[in-house]
Amino acid sequence: MDPIPVMGGNKAGNSRSVRDANPEDYDALIVLGDHSGDIMGTEKEVKELLTKAYAHGAVIGGIGGGIIPLISS
């Protein structure tokens, strides 16, 4: 949840907390799996980010346990 991990570029400059993330800034969001999916599935801020980003046209996906927040959203 803090910060959101990113795959490339200036990682420190692109990372931010879920609480500070603007859903309109994302074309796609991938929720990573393993235990992080279990934790993020319980967080209101994560569900709101996913729901609002999807409503603004973002493609949303999950890897392994990362689908848990998607199901709960």
C-alpha cells in the first residue's frame, strides 16, 4: 500500500502511496500476488482505487493472489 511498486523507469519518482494515488492517472493497474493480495483485499483505499480507476477506463488485472482485491472490489 505504501508505496505502489512500479516495474520500470524512475522507480522512486513513480512510486506513491495508495492513499495519494489519483485513479485517473492510471491506464492499467496490476495487483501483485502472494500474501500482498490477502492484505490489500481488506483495505478500503485499495478497493476505492481499483473501482475508481476501472470507472475511468483503466485495465485492471491480478497475478495469483492479486485477484483477491479484484474479487472483493
